[in-house]
Amino acid sequence: MKTRKKTLKISFSTPKGGVGKSTMTVLLASALHYRLGYNVLVMDCDFPQHSLANMRERDLKTIMQIDYHKKIAMKLYLRINKKAFPIISCKAEDSLAKAQEYVDQLSIKPDIIFFDLPGTANTKGVLTTLRSMDFIFSPITADRLVMESTLSFTKAFIGLPETDEHNKEQKILLFWNQVDGREKTGIYEVYQSIVRELELSVMNSKIMDSKRFRKEADGTPNSIFRSSLLPAELQLMKTTRLDKFIEEFIKIINI
């Protein structure tokens, strides 16, 4: 696959914690890098916990200790003939410069750089970094607090005065995450109408809730889902409708 000339900067961003921005970052990065042939770089700017960098350390231990994962990993990396996508820990205020510094050293430029940022907008560097993104994807759930905080932040963010850092072609899309199949569709219809009134865009695909989102790799066969070293199993992607989300995601970013 040819590497596109421009490296896209993308962030899963939300002002509300626990809605899935870090999980979505690693799921998309793994699917794109290991299964779909794109080259990915992840900037873990969520200081000080650096959850994705810590996940990578746990994933390495899992693969070394569990034969099932070790065999899967060996087979995968022989087939794709490239290394795991890098995860670089940094502060939000340094993320753009550090990403550029890293990319400048590469012979093959990444197609996408994911920026996993702190949820608190007043953290130094967060707004500046967000404004330079090509795409921002914001997870929402059918929860009043999540909706209110996300919608108010998104409208305020869009309304910020232009600066030199502002990417004028930036696109912001909301998407439904952690959708409970037992919930009445009327709840989502009400929220959808509110989003339309605010003239915001929502993706068509919805990601279904699953315990898999809260569980990392273990020794169970066909159970790989949230991992920074292996892509999610296809059947688990279908169950959560993550496969449909990725299809729509690729069309939106036009990669």
C-alpha cells in the first residue's frame, strides 16, 4: 500500500472521562496498522498516567508469557513485515513538536498520527494540539452529563477565534459509543435531534457496548480485542460493530 503524501493528525477527544477515547485510539491504531496495511504513530499525551504506553508494557509481558499470543504475534509480524506501531509518551504541550521530530527521522512516513490527549481542556497544550488536528472524533453516550459536556465543549471549541495553529479544514464528528442494545431507540432519536439543531455531525455507525472494551488480552483463544500489539479478532469486531465503524472512519478521512 502506498503511503499518502500528507500524514493525517487525528484525535479521539472528549471532555468527559470513561467514554472510551484511549480505548478507541488503540483499537483503531491496531486495526489500521496490523490488519489494513497503514502505518500508524501514537502520541500518548495523557500525562501523567500515560495509559497507552503502560498498556504496551502489559501487552509485551502478555505475549512473552502466553504461548497462544506468542504464536499469533509471530505469525502476524512475519506476514506484515513491519514492527509494532510506536507509542511516544509526552505532554500535550510538546506533542506536536515531538511527533514532527520523530517523523523526520523515518524513511517511511506514517499515514496517521493519533494524539491521545487529556480530557481536561484547560491542561496546557490541549487546545493548541486539538486545533491542529485534521480530524477530531468525539465519543458520546446516551447519558445526560456526557451529552451536555460534549456538546457544550464542541460548540465552544468550534466558536474559538482563529489562530495561526488553527487547521481551517478540520472536521469534527461525534459518534455513538457504548450503545446498549436494550435501550429504547427513542432516547437516541431525542439526542440526535438536539445534535442536528446544534448543526453538529454524527457518524452513522454505532459501537455496541461490550465487556471486551474493559478487558485486555488474556490466554483465551479468539479473545484478543484491546491490544496495542495485535489487532482485535474479526468476530469480536463484528459483535461490537467496530468493523462498520472503521469502514466509515476510512471513508471520512479519505485515506
